[in-house]
Amino acid sequence: MPTFLQERAKFVVSEKGRQSSFYWFFAFFVVSGFCGLIYEVVWVRLAMASFGVNTAVVSIVISMFMAGLGLGSWLAGRMMHRVCENASLTLRIYAVAELLIGISSLAVPLELKLGRQLLVHFGRFSAWQSWPYFVMVGMWISLTLVPWCACMGSTFPILMAVIRGNAHSPLQRSFSYLYLANVIGALLGTVVSAFILIELLGFSGTLRLAGSCNALLAGLALWLGSRIKPIRVTGTTAPVSPARTGLYQLPRKGVLVLLFTTGLVTMGIEVVWIRQYTPYLGNVVYAFAQILAVYLFATAMGSRDYRLWAKTHEPGESTSTWSLLALFCVLPVLAVDPSVPLAIGTFTGLIRLAAIVPFCAIAGFLTPLLVDSWSGGDPRRAGTAYAVNISGCIVGPLLAGFCLLPAVGERWAVLALAVPIFAISTVVAALKPDSSQGKKSEWGRLAICYLAATVLLMFSKNFDEHFRGRVVRRDYTATVFAAGNGFARRLWVNGNNMTGLSPVTKYISHLPLAFMQRRPTNGLVICFGMGTSFRSMLSWGIPATTVDLVPSVPALFGYFHSDASTLAKSPAARIVIDDGRRFLDGSTQTYDVIVVDPPPPVEAPGSSLLYSREFYAVIKQHLAGDGILQIWYPAADGDSASTAAITKAITESFPHVRAFRSFDHVYGIHFLASMQPIPTYSSAILADRLPPAAASDLIEWGPGANPKQQFDVILSGEVNLQSLIDQDPSVPAIQDDQPINEYYFIRRWIHRHR
């Protein structure tokens, strides 16, 4: 055999074996996508527990996750460009990457806990409630996540190189093949983790399962690599150079601009959807899971359609798709308008959510089309293209969450994100050759899409716009508005009805303050709400600090209380915008009374971090020796597991606990906890302990005519703690790792169908 042919010999397999290998590669990426989604969801939550439940921390985690994917894709693409002709060697590299990803399931939780400990230590010597803290958090999270996520991002170009080295001829659409598999896996990961795994296994158990799957992939990759046999061929398979003329007659690098833009818009619009759909899907973890699942399902369908379409069409024939993408970007503003009659029982939310399907499907069609067009099956070029797309995915949520939503609100944020897509569709139509068929119809379709989008934006309304006399505040965390008159005034956060004026919020402060065996000297309120509990604590004439996560919530204090301005300016009052748990981590202050009013409903995302044993361990470090903690639990009918788990967590953390049902003996429980015995005072003694201003505040809204009657109502509703635990004695106490109150799908489904 000539020397030249010996040098050009490469590893190939028979046609039958080659097709079988491709099925293996598809399965690899389904499992890989499944694991990757699990890592993203769980790591976000673990970071919130370590560094604070706020938008900044979530944004940092997601940004670093995506940055790692992009970096890994780019670096691996450059490396694979040199070794991709040896499929067996490349499979071994892929196996190493999967094994490292599996190790991250054990390493990342430990790294995040270590970061929290370091920041607690160094935070005492720096400003905690300012940007330096988030700079430190960002640095630590980047050191923690980027290396592991780079391994995840590397798998795309690595497996593309395997396919290229295992094929008789270059496969120019190998990226879309793997992309479809990855999206299907991510869809499965979303549904299975959110609705099954986390509830059954907790966060750590779910991570261990994902890590085991990655280790299994590594073993299978090594086994498959050992099956590839070298045979000599008499031809060459030199890489196909990408066409010099760009897609849609754009400059050659114009495809990268399109990839960046689609990444920015798709991820940015997802942030907007979360706010728009909360009123219909609820403020629970399953709301986000539903949005993500529909998003991924539609994306998978779009990617599949592209694979079928590409068999008979050229990439340049997709020009009209961009105008449809722009129109469907705007379509959900109509679906989330409360005046649109889409209410059909329990399916209302899903019916409205269906409006995002066309946009996601077309985005799923275009993204692999663009990467395939740019890469031509070359792992190096695919790695670059995918990295550019991911960089847009990083910018999009930051732009939407920190700029567009606070400045203009949901509807006009959608318009701002649709503008780049309309611009692309206009340029693509303009560059279409005059001699080509359908040039005029292309402009006609674009004009119709422009007109339809304008009508949708002009005549639709946001959820808050249907409330007369509302006062709206927007920030990077939430859209907050207040509406109503007199005692019917209510507070909404992202469309979720949070609270109203109620004696319950007065008891939250007055009950523990009155049970103190000495006159209290200070207090802390975690979760501001309407400010009623904070106002009641100030009526005792003591310094009071309140902490709330959403900047716009305390800004509406004056809407609910006429004396809010005077109270807020009092030297005794301190209002802090922060996560309550993180605030305590950065403080050395102790308090006689700490009261917590977690956001409703009890299933609210992140609420378990205010009911967990780890949170109570932090509380004890800041509670005076004879101090009292009050935890308000908005008990939900039929959720006996949450009631038992919350009761267990607080009774296992404090030696002395008492529980009282709310003033109406129906809704909610006040838990009082202390390291010292809580006396069994009568209502008369408790009433005598109130300063005059506090007594007036307590009876302001009844139901009692005087403080004694007011306390009579609450003391008559004392609950035996064991009776609460006996509602579900087998359930474990709430921990950061097991948020029992937030994940309830299986136990409620089984209960309903038993």
C-alpha cells in the first residue's frame, strides 16, 4: 500500500456499526442533557441557601453556568480540530469529560458551603449590603462552577469529533443531531427532577443520581471506543470548508450575530414570561417547571422539524421563519391579558402557556440551523458558534431582569426584545435577491407580522393594569403593586396576592413581645409585607429592624398605613433590603425578639429556607438567651406533610416551643420558640405588659374590644405540638436539602388517587 494512503488511514466501522454508534451518541446526549438540567436547577438552589435568596445570586449562578458551557465549547472545539480523526481516542476524551461532570455532583455542594463560610468570615470586615459582597460571591461562584460547566460545554464538539472520525464522509448536520438529543434530555430532566426526584431524594440524592448517570456514560463511552476497529480506506475524508458566501447573503460572520441575538432574545423573554405567567400558574416551583418544560418541548419539536426540513431544503430558504419568530415573540402578551377569555378550570394556566409554543418551536428550528450552517460539521467551528449563542444567553436574562423589566414593565420589555428579531427579518428580506421567487410575498408576510405585533401590543394589558387606582413599583426582583380601598387593600408581587390588612400580622409581633419575661429592648422582622408587623413592633418604643428581599415592597408602606412616613424616619426604625438569612450571616447583632412571616403560599419557591433546621441554627446565633422567635406558618388544608415537617424542624431546633392558631382558629399557626421556657401567662397578664401605644395598635382592627379580649382569642387556640406532628409522623423535618413544603406533587397525587 502506498505510504500516502498509509498516512491517511483512519478508524472507521462498517455502515451498520456506524449507524449503531450514532444511536449510542444520541442516547449519550439525552442522558447528558438530563443531568445538565438537574445540575443547573439544584445548584441554583444550593447557592441561594449559601449566599441569599435574591435575583442577583440567581443571575450570577446562571451566568457562570452558561459562561462555563460557552468556554468549554470553544476550547474543546479548538482541541478537537486536531484529534478528531481518531474516533476511539476522542471517545476516551469524552469519557473523561463525563466522569469529571459526575464528580461535580459531589464537589459543587461542598464548594458552595465552603464559600459561604469564607464569606461569613471576611464579610465581617467589609460592606455586606453593597456591591462588594456580590463581587465576592461572583468570584467564588465562578471558581466553583466554570470549570465543571466547561466540561459540560466541551461534550458538544467532542462528540461531534467522534461522529466525524467515525463516518465515511463528513456529516454537516451533526450539531443539530446532538442538539435535539440534548434538548430532549433537558426536557426529561425538568419534568423528572421537579416532579419526582427532588421530592423523593432531596437535592443531594438527586445530584448523586445525576452523577451516577454521568459515570455510567463515561463507562459506556470507553466500552464503545474499544469496539471501534481500524480498517484502511483508499480515499480521504478531508474536512469540508465552509462556504465563503454567508447565509441569507449576509457577511460570513453574520451567522454569529444571528446566533448571539437568538440566544439573547430567547433567554431574555423567558425571564419576562416568568413574571407574566405567575398569576395563572401560581407562586410555586412547579410554575417555573411548567414554563421550562413547555419551552424545551417546543424547542425539541422545532429541532426535529429542522432535521426533517433540511433533507429537502437549503438553509437559505428559511428567510420567512424570522418574521414569524418576531410575531410569536409578541403573542404571549395577549395570552396573559386577564380580559382575554381563556379560563377553563384548572387548565387555564396551561392554555395560556400554550402561547409560548410557536416562538420556542421556531427558535428550536433556527438555532441548530444556524450552527450547522456555520460549522458544516467541523467541531472547531461548531464550538465557536455554540459559544457565541451561549454568550447571548448570558446577556439576555441580565438585560431583561435588571434593565427592561424595572424600567418599562413586562409588555414593553417584550417589545424591546422583539425589535432585534424584526430587524433581522427586515434585513434578511431586503438581502433576498430580486430575481428569487417569493421576494414580494416575503415583504407581504413581514408587513402582516409588523401589523399584527403592533395590534397585540397596543390593545393588550398587563395583569396589574386591570386594577383601578393601583400603585405600581418595579425593580430587578419583582413587579409589585398595591390596589384596593380601606380594609380591602391588597399587595401583589409578580401577580401573586401576597397579603392584606389582617390582625394576624399584628399578633406576629405583639404575641412574642408580650411573652418576654422582661421588657424587650429590640426586635427584628424578616419579611416586610405591608409593614404591619414592623409597625406593631415600633409601637413598643424599641429599635426595630426589618428585612425584605424585594426593594419595591417597603416602598409601598405608605399605601397601607398613613403614619408610614413618620415611622420610617424614626431613629428606632431600620429598613434593610436583603435576604433575611444572608443579613443575619453578615451581622453580629442579637435581638430579644425575631419574627418571621414567610411569603405565601407555604409552597412558595425558597420558602423552606425560612422553615429549615439550618435557618433556625442561624437564628439561635442572633437570639438573646431568653429571646423568643415567632414563625408564622400559613397552614394549608390537606398538606399534613408540610405541617408535620415544619413542626418537627422547629421542635428539634428549640427546647421550648408553643403553637397558637390564628385569631379565627382556621388559617395559620403562630409558633413561639425559645431556648428558655415560655411562661403560661394569662391574657390579662399579657395585656398588662403592653405599652399604651402597643395596646392601641393591637386592638386597631379587632376582633377584641380591648387587649385582654384580643389575647383571649389567640390563647384559646393553643395547639398540641404532637398533634401537628401526628398528622404525618413519618415525614422528616424540613432541611435545606429536603424542602418538603415546596415539592409535593407525588404525595398529593397519591392522596387524590389512592
